[in-house]
Amino acid sequence: MEGARFDVVALGEPLVEFNQTRGSSGQYLQGFGGDTSNCVIAMARLGLRTAYITRLGSDTFGRMFLDLWQREGVDTAGVGIDADAHTGVYFVTHAASGHEFSYLRAGSAASRIRPADLPLDVIRTSKVLHVSGISQAISEHACDTAFAAMESAREAGTKISYDPNLRLKLWPFTRARAVIVGTIPLCDWFLPSIEEAAQLSGVSEPQAVLDWCHACGAPVVALKMGADGAWVSTGTMRQYVPGHRVACVDTTGAGDCFDGAFVARLLAGDTPRAAARYANAAAALKTLSYGAVAPLPRDREVKAFLSRTDA
């Protein structure tokens, strides 16, 4: 898009994070989360011009987010303040089976966002709009807002990246599946994990999942396989991209990091396969430390990691 003000604008709910360390004391590290906020910060750290659309509470946590985005170079022209609601919070605990989330987000400021709150000029002057299923799940108003944002993006020629990020604690499966399946044809890049895509499709083999994604209308799919890498498919081209085995500490936000890195490299002109290779490396680096945001890598770190693995 010629003359774009931003490379990417994301829509969703930011959440203050309290992440439990694995030490015997069980202390919590305060950080930041929220899938689309994680994603847009990942993009900013990789050199993109970014903006975020949400609503925050008029509280300490809301001010912390504004400070965070300012430090990270994320434009906040699309962020509103709701004096009658709070900023969301979540907790991450760790066990042998993986990480588990607990949320304090009911009635959050972000869940009260409405289509009339959208900064349409920001969406229409961005190359990409990034949305997730969580952006749609937190309330009916938020779901309406996400669809209105995508409609505005399509009218302006802004591309859409979409991560279904299926969270059944937020909404019933029947509604989640209907909304997600209804969104897939609207996006340019569909970015599911194998676990959630298998739940949505009813099939588990990656090739069958990719077939289902395209049958639903997805033009380009990056199917995230965690440490096993990713499959990328355009319908006419389908390739497996190996992952990286690292000393994983915390996978919180790794999928969001992949999304941000994948879109960043597509905007840089990479093929889907090359973009997924880079995104796999970025996501692997993110897992080396606690928190969704603090460990998000810079471009130089990703390239250095890839150069070592290629050696």
C-alpha cells in the first residue's frame, strides 16, 4: 500500500501478566500479555511501524501499558480510556503438563469496545490489520468491533492476518467455531496452531488440516506446530519448515511472536516458507525466558540465531 502510515495495526485486549517462576518459592514476575499486543510488540521490535487499537481502564495497569507501548514504539492513537472499567489481568502457572492461564478479565475496558470506537483512519492507513479469535471472544461488542475493523480494512486494501487463538474458557465451542469459520475467508493470512485447528476441523493430520483451512477460504496458511516447526500452504504450494530444539523455559506468547515475525517477513518480501523459517527462529528465542513480552527478540538476534543453526 503506497503512502501507508503504519505497517501493521493490531486490535485486541492487553492483559497485565503475573508469571510464576519454577522455583520453590513460586514467586510471580510481573509482565505484559494479551495476544495481539504481544504480536504488535514483536513486530515493532523487528523494525515495523506499528499501532494498537484497544481500550484501557483508567488505572495503574492501563498507564503501565501506555508506557510500555511508548517504549516499544507502538503508536497509541487508537487506544481509548474507559473510566468505568478495569484493565485485564492474567496469571501463568507452570507444571509438567505445560503452562496454565487464569484470568481476571470479565468486564474489562477492552471487552467494552464498540465499532464506533474504531479509529478508521489508522486501519485504512496500515498495510496490515492483525486480529485474533480472542479479540472476538471477550464480548459480543468486541466481536462486532473486530468484524467492523476487518470490513474497513478490506475496503481500504489493507491486508488481514488472523490467528484463531481458540480459548474455550472465553466462549462456547459452537459459537467459537462459527465465528472463526466465518472470519477465515476475510483474511489474507490464517495463522492457527495445529491443536486449535484440529479442534475446529475435526481432523488431526496436518495435510488434512491444511485442506480444511483452504476449504474454509484461507488463501495462505501458516500452521504452527510448536517445537516441530510449521507448515505453510498457499493452496498450490505446500512446504514443511522445521523448528528448533532449544532449552525452553516458558512458551507463553510464542505463537504471538511467530505471527508477528511471519507477517514482518512477508512485508519484507519473503516467501511464505522463508517467513516461516524466520518466525520459527523468533518463536524459539522467545521461549528461552519467562514472560510473553520481555523475551521477544530483535531482528539482529533472530538473524544471528539462524546463522548459527545454518553453520
